[in-house]
Amino acid sequence: MKDLRGMRFAIALGVLTLGACNPATVNQASEEQTIRGLENDWQRAIVARDVNTIVSLHAPDAVVMMSNSPLASGSSGIRSAYNGLVNTPGVSLTWVPTKIDVVSPSVATDIGTYTLAYDGPQGRVTDHGNYTTVWHKIDGQWRVAIDAPVSTTPFPMAGMSSASTVEMGDVQMLASSGLAWSDFASPGFDPGMKLAVLHGDPGKKGDYTLRLQFPAGYKFPVHWHPGGEHLTVVSGTFMLGMGNSADWNAVRTYAPGDFIYIPARHSHYGGAGRDVTVIQLHGEGPFQLFLGRPK
């Protein structure tokens, strides 16, 4: 009788052990439906230019790898990338999942096709491609961990200047994904700024167009330019104050799409808000800046 009781205990212990070793079950259909719903929310947010919702659908350490674009990582980088995307004229981005595989209770993969269209200088531009998205379940919520779209649109035929720039006579087209950023350093300015030239040569006489990128929280000192500046905020939050001395209580903030004209020899100062900020400048070269106020 004692041996029988011992055998029963051993069997019960074995059942408990096997139960502990079995992986948690996954309801593939339910989890797939949840992810499809989140993807619909994501696409609606793009239409509404709701970058906050887009960022919230990504994990805090998510990585986005768009074709022909710098890698965007973390909430700040993803916010900057989508600010640029949703403010592209006439932008339309849709995608269709072809397979969603919930491989574990906390990891799912999603592959499919996408179509991106926007208004370019010479008309409508359309790009097609495939994508792979990895989802992680964080605190019970599915969030994008890795998003990697890959364009399948053919490169331009031989004889065209590049994949991102097409020149026909005096006409120039430059895709934002093809911008070449470099560090911008100037005496009296903290490091961290980046510059991309879109048109012309800012160091020479003639018209130029360039973009400046500021890291989050960046501040630049009082300075002035010999020529006027036509300034447009591309993404982020741009801060600007006018005057011969910095009064940060008098600084005004400007959102994407806002335009500012700064006349020649007018001292100003400012910087970026809580996000990476990009502005575009157009003027007549040479582009020069001097610290302090004009003398």
C-alpha cells in the first residue's frame, strides 16, 4: 500500500513537471486579428498625420530601416522619420499583409507588400515594395520592434545621374531619402548640427537651398547673416528669437510647414524642441554667419 501511494505521488509529480515544460499556448487567429487591427490603426494615423499614434505603436527601442534612408531608431528617431513622411506633399502609404505568423506568445512576424505615392516636382511618384515587420508583445500589447520595407521599384536606366536625382537641363529633382548629411561646425556653435545641400553651392555667389538638422534640445547662439534667409520648418519644433542678446523667454516655436523670413543683418538665436528638428534655408550665397550683433 505504501508503494502504491508512492507510485501515485511520482505520477502526479511527473504530470506537473510535463505541464511546466510545455510552452504557453498561442491563439494564432486571435493574435493575428489583433495585429491586423493595429496595422489598420497605423495606416489611419498616417492619413491623419498623427505622428504621436504612429510612435506609440512602436516599441521604445524600435528600429525602422527604410529603403535608401538612414536607419531610424528609438522614439525620437522614428518620430523624426514619420514627421518627414506625413508632411510630404500628396503622400499616400498603404500596405497589405500576406502572412502574419505568431511564433511565440511574445513575438510575431509580418510580411507583405506596400505602395508609396507622393507628389514630386514633375508629377506623381509611385514606389512599390515588400516589407518585413517584427512585433513584440510588451506589457500585454503588441508593438513594432523592427520594420524593414524594401523597394522593388527598378533603378533608373543607364544615363540618368543617380537613383535619387534626375536632372534635365535646369530642372533638378532630389528625393529626401537621397540627401547627403554632413556635420556642420562653426565657431561658437555646439557640435551636433548636420547640413545637407539641396541646390547650388552655399559657399559661392548664387542661389542655394540647404537643410539643417538639430538634435533634440539644441540651442544656437546670437548671430547674423549678411544676406536674407527664407526658412521653412520641415520637421520637429523649431525655436527662434530675434534680438542682439538671447532672451529665451521671448523665443517663439514653429511647427512643420511654418515659414519665416529673416532679413539681412538681423541678429537671431534659437534651437530645437524636444525632438530632432530639420529646417530648410534658401537664399543668395555666399552663406555666411557671424556671432553677436552686426557692427
